[in-house]
Amino acid sequence: MDFLDPRKQRAHTIRLIVGYILIGLAILIATAILLYRAYGFGLDKDGEVVQSGLIFVSSQPDGADIFLDNKLYKDTTGARLQLPEGSYAVDVKKDGYRTWRRSVAVAGGSVSRYDYPLLIPNTLTPTALKNYAAEPGFASQSPDRRWLIINQPGAVLNFDVYDLADPKKVSEKAKNFALPAALISSAGTGNHSWKLAEWSTDNRNVVLEHTYAGGIEYILVDHEQPERSLNLTRSLELTAGQVLSLHDKKFDKYYVFDPAAKTVSTTSLDENAVQTPVLTNALAFKSYSKDILLYATDAEAPAGMVTTMLRDGDVTYKLREMGSGAPYLLDLARYDDDWYVAVGASIDNKVYVFKNPQAVRKAARVQNLVPVQILRVTAPNYLAFSSNTRFVMIENATSFAVYDAETDKGYTYTTPQPLDAGQAHATWMDGHRLTYVSGGKSIIFDYDNLNAQTLVASSPAFLPYYDRDYRYLYTFTPPAANGQSILTGTSLLIEQDR
């Protein structure tokens, strides 16, 4: 019997061992190949080993052609491109739209995403939504970009509300409301004006500054139930000069900043106007969520300097000393689970950007934190994170400096188009683009000043407004000779893509 034959049994064992070894080698080789390919390694047409990188290219609208170095790529937008290391000119094109282009550097083993190209139609045709006899004094859009509220010219208590959820029905869904006359001070007498203080994240309540002959007061406007609107200056017993802002973006909770006393307190509508101090010796501050405060203070600072501090719950961290002199530029945000904190003084001509300063302070007892980027602009007067918090920008007129948290790169540039009078600064249009009004038209451009586009007639008194999907643009035309201003809507899609 074969299984009793020692020689045959030994040969069978050897065959099994050899088979297992070959299977193991095959698995190792397959794994190595998969890892090899996962890191972008491959062979070019000459048999040379090259390492590739991945780029993802999307667009709005989708289905656009992709060109690499002027050669049509096999797939349209929404594609994953595996490309050998190197630099490429990437063009995104679609019939009826302007071309989006940029130079892309592909590193071996890297992954880059270009999911933000917005293709603008070659021809933009605004449609009149409403004619106003004069330019409105105030207009603002809710954080979710659904609601647009407009103060009717010459009627301090009357507002129009537009629902932008369905661009085809904006006019027919428009409503108007009147605030109670007793809500504001000196109603019907003197000059009145409105200014945005802050929207609540409920997209229903908005805090407005009402300026009248006797001073400034804060009004909480509920655009769904106007009769529930409140005079916050009265309800919270604010004194002259105190500045109000939302606490954690909740419409019933507030920070009260007193520049004269240099204090920050909290209060709410359900605490009988009791103010609880949270900061002293504060020259300026910025809040994030309910527990984090970023502020500038002159307490224990060297002469001619101020210190920026970050208070996270019960722990306070020192960030940076900087020049004494308003305006102070302060902001913070989270991107990809990391904290980014930006602090600076206009007098210093720069802003420091820190990454995870709390963690750095906890991990090492360092005298001075090292910024990941220093943004430099002469006398910057504005600082803001983009809507996706990937970018932080500082600006003075047409001078910009931008930091990209994803790539850890900085950009400094000056745009050629001047800001029209009436604008304090440019602003973020979305997560990747900036916008302002120049020459009576709204313009947009990428974070690094590429792909600048001129859009439609716009009054510099108002931001261009967009619907939720950036498929429609809303602007006020500059006042005509007779003073008339028109609210217009413009599709950002050609007919066949709507």
C-alpha cells in the first residue's frame, strides 16, 4: 500500500511543502504587486519603473471633458486619473461654458482632489425678479443660503423674504412682513438703517443692528413669525457701547462685549438679563462653539504689545504677542480634525496661523509657538476662513494672502480689478472661491487668484448671493439714473443642463 511506503510518503510530503512554498510566494508576490501599485508604481511604455499619483477631477455641471496638456482624456469629470509624476496643464471644458484651467503638479504616491471647478456659461442672462424704486438699505442671506431678506426702501419696518430653494419659483414664493412699530426706538422719526450682526444656525432668527438718531440697538428678527421678534437691547438691558454676538450660534444665548470696560460676559433670554463675566482685560475676541474663546489682551503684555490667548474650557493657552493697535484679526476653525487658529494685528502687517496650538502646548513646554504659516499683507483689515475651513484669508483692498491647510501652502497676490466703493472687503463665495464687485460687476476667482471670471451687473452695496447648489446667482443692479435698483436672478447652467 502506497501510504505505507516511506519513500512515497516522503515524496508526497516534499510535494506538499513545495506547493505550500509556491502558494506562499505567489501570495507574497501578489501582495507586493498590489502594494507596489497602491503606491503608484508601474511601468511606462519603455519598461522603466515610474511612480504615479492620483488626481480626482469633478465639475459643476458634470460630464465635462478633461484635457491634459491639450490632449483629451478618455473620461469626463468625475474621473480618477492615475498619472506619472510631473506637471500637467489641466483644462476642464464643456460646450456652452468657459474653460476652467490650472497647472497641476503630481507627486508619486500622492492623491489630490479637484472637486470644485465651477464652469460659468459663456453667456449670462439675468432675469428681473423685482424692481425697487430705490436701492434697499439692507439685504442678507441665511447661512443655509435658502432665505434672502431685504429691507424695503423707505419703509424701515417692512421686509421682503425670498425662498431660494426653487429658483424657478422665487418670485411667486416671495413674502413680506412688517415688524411691530413698538419694537424699535424712534419709529417713524429721523434716519434709520439696518446692519447684519449675526444669523443663528436655525436659519430663522437673525440679529440686526438698528441705527437711529439716538444710537444703536440690537433687534432679533424672526422672519417666520415676525411678531415674536425682540428688542434685545431692552430685553438684555444692554448699555450704550456694548456689542452683542451669539453664543454658540443660538438665538437665545449671547456674548456681551464691553470695549470700554474690556469685559466679555454671557447672558440669555431666560436668565432675566443677568450677565456672567467670562473675560476681563479683553480688547477683542472670537468665539467657537460654547467653550472656546480666542482673545487679545493687554494684561501682563510688554509695553506697546498685546497678547493673544486661547481659552479652551477651563484651560487658557498663550499664543503670541503682537503690536498694540486695532483692528485685531482673530479667528479659528477646525479642518480635517485639526484646529487652525489665526491671530494678528493690522499694525504688524501680518497674521500668524497655528495648527493645534492646544496639543502643542500640552505636549511641550515651549516659550513661543511656531506658526505653520505667516500671512503678510500691508495693513490687513479682514480675516476669514472659507466655508469648508480649508483656507484662511487676510486682505486689504486688492492685496490678499491665503493659507491652504490641506497642502500646507501659502499664496500672496494682488488682483488687478479694484473694489468698487462701498465694499469694505472681498469675501468667500464658497469653499474655494473669493468674490467682490468691480466695475459694477461681480467677479469670482480661485483661492490662489486663478480662474477669475466676470459675472453680471452688481451693486457694491451687496454681496452676490447664491442658491444652495451654486446653480443660481442673485444680485442687485447698481442704481439707475432714476435711483431704481433691480433684484435679478441668473442661471449658472445653460438650458440643456437645467
